[in-house]
Amino acid sequence: QRPGQASEVQRMADLPRDLVDILKHLRDYVSTMLFELFVQSNESAASKKGNSLVLFIVNLREFRDRHRQFIDELLQLYGMVRKKVKVLVPNFGRLPDMVDLRRMTEEEQQALEDGRVERSNFSKYVAGTIAQILARKTREGRDPNRFLTALFRFLTLKYRIRYPVRGPGPRVDPDLLVYLDHKIVAQTSDALQTLDDPPCTLR
């Protein structure tokens, strides 16, 4: 095998990992951007004694109007890369967005694939809360605001993880953090489309 052929084979072998890295950067960027907007809305609502959800929606609409093309292209790129990764990485469905495997031992990786991960009580709380948010969004099937409120709830959960009420928070399993950030990104796409619909009363 010639050197050029060998390097081409290596590049093809590295492609899934490279795409996963791109996916991670996109996910972290969008999630951080939305989280900062959420924190800003929360702090402003607290100082004015206003409704943090309503203020978040107002700020999200203003942010989207200023950066519509950039955000739309960013979310489209995330969806395209994620779809390609799901084709190239066989166990992608069982490992949400290929959690940071390089920081895990082989035993931890295998346990994660086999569903043998022992969750801490706080990680169980995070997993349960994510499931509740998704279930509630399903129950609110005809509510035009369900995507916006689900996004707000996911960001609220991220806030509780980042800023626990008492001291340093317990460690949350990394795959759950990845999954939560993915849900924030995925929900953002639907929520932004909702902003284009006629406004309705929030309950």
C-alpha cells in the first residue's frame, strides 16, 4: 500500500471523530449562547419583579431578529452534521452525541453502551427531569408555546446544575450533560419557528 493510500485510509477512519468534534463545538456554542440569554433574562426579571419566561421570550425574539441568518445556518449545520454522524457511528443512538469518550476508561465506555451505568441520586434527578419536560411537552400538544416553554425548562435545569442552591453541586454524568445540551439545541430550532407565529397568551 502506497503512503498516499494509507493517509487517505487514515483520514476516512478519522472522519467520524472529526465530525463528532464539530458536532460538539456546534452544540456547546448554541447551548452556551442560549444559556447566557436565559441568565440575562432571569436576572433582569428578578430586578424588575417580572415574569422570567415572558422576558426570555422577548429577549429571544430580539436576539433572533438581529441574528436570524446566522442562527438559522448554525442550526441547519448542526442538524446536517448530526445526521451524518448517526450514519457513520453505529452506536450513536446509545451514546447521546458521542459523549466525551476520551475522558472515560474503556470499562466506563462499555458500561455506558450496555446501560450498566450507576447513576448518582442527582444524575437520576436530572434524567428524570429531562423525561418530565419531554412528557409535558407531549401533553401540551396543541399549545403553540410548548416549544418555547420546553426550551425554558431545559435551560432552567441547566441553571440548577450550574448554580446549585447550596454549595458545589453533585457531579452529573457527562452523557446526561451532553443529552441536555442537545435537547436545548433541538428545542431552539422549534422555538424560533414558534416566534414567527401569531403571539398567544402564556399561561
